[in-house]
Amino acid sequence: MTPKEIARLTNYLRQTFSNNRITILPPSREGQPIEMRIGEEFIGVVHRDVDEGEVSYSIQIMVLEEDLPAEA
């Protein structure tokens, strides 16, 4: 993803979810995933797809079992 795409997607997500703490971080090295964070918390990865000339973005959100509250 280009820096312009990252900025556009970040702005879209911030407006959609009313959360200015959302950030999309470019990979530190080529081939690594593009990270989505809310504040300092890693939320998931962003994938860019091109199909028949149409571009789309998907976000895979990860929740670790250890981060869930204890069972009641």
C-alpha cells in the first residue's frame, strides 16, 4: 500500500468508527503485514486486494484468548 492509500484508509476508519486513535502502520520491511492499531494496542492486519481492476481492503482482527475476561 502506498502512503496515500494508508492515509485514506486511516481517515475512513477513523470517521466510520468515530475513533481518532486508529492507525494503519506500513510494514517496516517489504513482505511484512500492514498493521492496524488503536492507540498502542495491536488489533490486526490489513490486506489489499485487486480483482479485475477493483481495489478492496480487508482487516483481519485478532483476539487472543488470554486477553478475554475470565469465565464467570
